[in-house]
Amino acid sequence: MMEAQAKSNRFETYSKTVLVLIVVTSVLVADFVFTGVYHIQKYGTIHKYADRKVLRVPSQIFHHTLKANGQQQEQKWGHLSNPLYTNSLGFKDREIRQIPLISSTFRFLFIGDSFTEGIGIDYEKTFVGLTNTALVRQNVEVLNAGVSSYAPAIYFKKVEYLLETVKLDFDHLLVFLDISDIEDEVQRYDIRDGHVVGLMSQTSRIKEFVYEYTGLMKNIWTLAVTLRKTLSPTHEDLRSEEERRYGINQERSLWTVNDEMFEGYGRRGLERAQHHLDLLYQLLRRHQKGMTIAVYPWPDQIVHKDLHSRQVTFWEEWAQKHSVNFFNFFPLFILPDDDPKGVLDKYFIEGDVHWNEQGHEIMAHELLRKMRVAFPENFQEKTVGAE
């Protein structure tokens, strides 16, 4: 009798659990279905952020890239919107066009992250596009392999892929090393079995799915995050409105001026970045290609007047050791008598760390000046830049 009663109690307990699971599953499925229908009506697709992914596709070799021969009439970045075109190599370009693998002229290949891609800015107005406009008059070609969220691990694997699989011919590589590369090398990417893999946590993957494909669950998640920020705020949560406006006091850019953050991820990030730049350097030497590395500041370096930055001294020493060109753009934005916030107002997108059109303009002007010195054989006396 007691055994029968125990079984009955277990059944009731399990039946309640099963019922709860059925209800929760039903709510989740309904949330997914109804949100999907809403997205189809509003965006024409189930993917809420489909517009961000029109030309941004995964790569099995180097994590992500841009789709070849594509066009997106409206690519949004904050309050900015601009068209995006890619050429046959999947590089941001002025238009869809076929790029021959072999060039009869001197060819520069640029690589970097969102700054080099020129996120939010028309290609022709980015520093790479402006440089291309100036150099085409000298019968010199410029190609831009930079894509948002790249880092040294990707720089190496993508250039390796372009040289050894695509068989792209170029003469000189310019690598634009970003401040955020150092955190990315620790927290976002690794090379495993010859492929760049993402280090996104399972929680981040679930969050990404919830935010794109659900409505109710997204609101619940957002509420939970808000409560967490209220009860246990992080460094980013405590930033003031003015700091957000100028894109300053960000953990991922403070490693050059904050010893605690340098020890937390900066030192290890520099070591990993150096390792991948060493591999890239060796690759280019095997293929007899030239190399230049370049550095530039984020708003945090400008506000702290971090002219002789860890980013500068580390890579300048690396460049000297490897006998490659080193282009330092820190002095372009960090001047002793200039008001840092005035510089940010003038050259950066408000509420962002990226350059606006004026920022790209002075970058192009200074880049062309440096290139005239480094590559005099490719410039005639009266080369016209973004002046």
C-alpha cells in the first residue's frame, strides 16, 4: 500500500514537471513563430538583422568576410547609412568589378578592421578610397581587404588564403593595427587546425539567437540584464553620458593607459598579436612581398594624450626588429595644445570610436605623405593627395 502511494506521489511530481516543460516549450515555440511572422511582415525575412548580414558572411578559413560581387544600397551604422559594394575578391570597393589576380601595375593591399573597412562611410570617402583615388593617377593600384572585427589572427590567415589559395598577386601589404585588436586576440579569436575560430561563449550565442528571433524572451532577457546592471554594475555600465558621446572610458581601449587592464588582458593580447604578426611577416617573406604596419589612436588615447603609447612603442620596436615600415598616426590626433574633445568632435562620429569623413580625409592626407617617403619610386613629384 505504501509502495503504491510512493509511486503515485512520484507520478504527480513528474507530471507537474512535465506540465511545466510543456507550457514553457509551447510559450517559446509560440514566441518564435509569432515573432517570425512579424519579422517577415516588417523586414521581408525571419531574420531581424538580415540587413546587417546581406554581404557579411562566414569564412571557414578566417572566420568572416564580405560576399564577392555584392551590393547593399543601405548599410546602416548608428545614425549613418551608406551603400556598400564589393568586388570579385569580396573587398569593399567603389563598385562591383572584376579584379584580375595578376596586376601589371604596382599593387598595395590594405588589411585591418572596421577603421580600414571604413564602416559607415562611402568607399570613396574612406582613407583607403581617397588613397586609391590619388594613387591611380600614378598607375598604382590599391585593394582593401579590411573588414569589421578583424584582428591579427585573421590578418595572417586571410592574407595566407589570398596568396596561396586565391593566388592573388600584390607587391606590398599595409597592416593597420587597431587598439581593439589586443582584446580580440584574447577574447574573440584563436587559430585551431589552421582555421580562425570564434571564442564566443555559449551564453553569448544564446543571447544572439534570443535577440534576433524572439520578442517575449528578448524582453525578459533585457529585463534580467537591466536588473543585473543595477545590482552589480560593470565598468561599461558606469560610463557617463559624456563618455558615451565621445566613445571614451571603454575597457577594450584602456589597456594602453591603465596598468590593471594591461595586466588583465593587454600583455597577453600583445603576445598573441605579435605571434600572428610574426607568422604574417614570415609568409610575406616567403612570397617576397613588402610589409608596412600602422597604428592610430582611439578616443581614449586622444583624451589621455597617450602619444608615446604602449601600442606605439611595442609595434615600433617590432617593425625595427623586422626591418619593415612603421607608420605612426598618433601624432596626427594627439597634439600638445589641442583640446582632445575638440579633436573628437571634429574627426570622429558622435557616440562612436570611428572616424567621420573629416577623420578619413586627414588620415589619407598623412598616409600619402608617409607613402611618398617610404615608396618614392611609386610617386612622381606632383602626386595629388587629399589635401
